[in-house]
Amino acid sequence: MTDLTADAVSTDLEALQLHLRSILASVPDGMIVINEKGQILAFSSAAEKLFGYKAEDVIGQDVSQLMGGHDQSNHQNYIGAYLKTGKRHIIGVGRVVSAKRSDGTMFPVDLKIGEARVGDSFLFTAFVRDLSEQRRNELRMQEMQAELVHFSRMSAVGTMASALAHELNQPLTAVANYLEAGRDLLDSDSEDAHEILHEALDEASRQAVRAGEIVRKLRGYVSRGEIDARSVPLTPLLTDSIALARISGDLADIPIDKQIVSDIGAVMADPIQVQQVIINLLRNAAEALHGVAAPQIFLGASRGPDDFITVEVCDNGPGMSEEVRQTLFKPFMTSKSQGMGLGLSICQTIVEAHGGKIEAIPSADGGTCFRFTLRRDAAS
């Protein structure tokens, strides 16, 4: 009876191994099984094609050799933190990371990791999907959208310039005529010359004020613009903003700690404009983290003050001086060699148009924290 049982167990194990080999050979996405030390135990055929390694070359090796950027140094920390605290950074959570082929080239992948407990040990199964083509298509769409927006803006600038020239032409022509007449009156011996000169200068002054009023109104229109404020659920808005920001290579492998109050509700906002603010702040944070060994971005949202919701984007970079912080939101003030210094100024314009405020303060990690408010939808 004992021999029969042993034979049955052996047959079951062989069937299980054959089943596993079948899965490894046929699963469409790259499949990698690792232990809690990060050592590779199984490597599917799709993973071989994806990374350029043979299974026998990587089995027993540390999985970090398949990773690139900051994920290469962080992966073991993620596993260790999960085993110690149960907090999921990547386990059970899909995310986009940077991977590295055998020839050293980097490429973006969608990574999903599942866990299994075997006795007192853990096994982790990673499913990897190449996003290179998808990323190229997204970037191309982004370029096409940028070209369309640029064309639209140039068309609007042309129309605005034409309208401004038309509006300013009359008062400025009047100013020139009154001043020219006043100059001629200075040489006149007429008894009424002084009184007429006084009237001419008064009219010139009024027309100059009129021209200034036209410019002021135009500036106010451009600064405030029109916002299509409506009730927008904040959590998906922030999540989508992170996904859009990650299209940029600078953010592809920087961990983003997202902490949003579960019942945060909705805000009254123009979603496109608010996304523009969040994406700009995330990219600024990524730029501030160049050269930082363990970069981290924090994105949080909480209720208050009063009828507002506060959104924060923080980094653990080198921070900035008080002098720089005081000029951050002024147009054309920038520390970037290729920048125009308009990004934060536009963010401020958008936030204030929504009735909120934006500020930059030192973060607890020594970096910078951008904090802005949006009006909460009272019905949410």
C-alpha cells in the first residue's frame, strides 16, 4: 500500500511539473517566479523573448538584473517591507516600471505580482507585459495633441493680436494727435492757446487711460480665462493624472506614495485644467529628484480647510531657498536652462480661477511640498 501511495505522489508531482512547464511555455506575458530572497526560480518562454535571456542563464540569479532605474535598487526593499509589515507597494498592485534586457537596453513594462505561501516561505509570481509599442503610440498621440494645441494657441494669439491692434489703434492715434496739436500750440501766440493746450492734454490723458484699460481687461481675460467647473470625483482625477504624468520618462520609475482619504468625495473643477496643474507639479518634483539616491514623491489629498480639499505634491529632493520660493509663481522666473518660467505661473492662475490657493513649503523630508486647494462639492 505504501509503494502504491508513493507511486501516486510521484505521478502527481510529474503531472504538476509537466503542467508548470506547459504554462511557462504558453503563457503570453513574461512570467517569472521568485522566492522571498529575490532569486529567480522559473522563467517562461515569453520572458526569454522579452528579456533576451535563456531560462537556464537566469534561474538562481537575483531578479534585480532584469530591472532598471530606481526599481533595481528598490525591489528587495519592497519585498522585505511587505514580509515585515504586510504593506503592499507592488505585491498585488499593477504598476509601470523600467525593465532591462540582456543587452542593457531599458524598456517600460506593466508589472503585476501575485504571492503564494508554501509552508513557511513565500513565492512571488510576476507577470510582465512590454509597453514599448503602447508608449510610442502614447507619445505620438501626445505630440499630435501638442501640435494641435500649439496651432490652436497660435491661431488664438493671431486673432487676439489683431483685435488688440484694432482696439488700441483709436486711443493711441488720438493721443498722438492731441500731443501733436499741443506741441503746435506751444508756438502759438493766440490768447486761447493755453486753454486749448490744457484741453488737448486732458484728452490725451483720457485716451491713454482708455488704452491702458483695454490692456488691463485683456490681461484679466487671459489670466482668468473661462473654467468649466463641475462636480468631479477627486480620486480618479488624481489617479489619471499620475498615469498621464508617467508617460514622461522622468517619472517612469520614481515611486509615488499616494495617500488619498477614502471618502474624499468630489470637487468643483475643470478636470482638464486641474490635471494640467497636477502633471506640472509631478514633473517638477521628478526634475528636483535628479541625482537623489532613493527618490520618492508623495501625492496626498485631505479634507479642509472649511469647504475646500487640499492636494499636496511633495518630494524628498534637496529643497529650495526662501528667496527662490518667493519668486516661484512669477512669470518668466525659472532655474531651468530650457524653461520659460510659465509652468507654475499657469498653475497659480488655474488654481486661483477655481477659487483656491497654491503655495510651496519645505517638506518633512527636506524637499519641497506644493499645496493647493479646490472647492469641495457640498453634495458629495
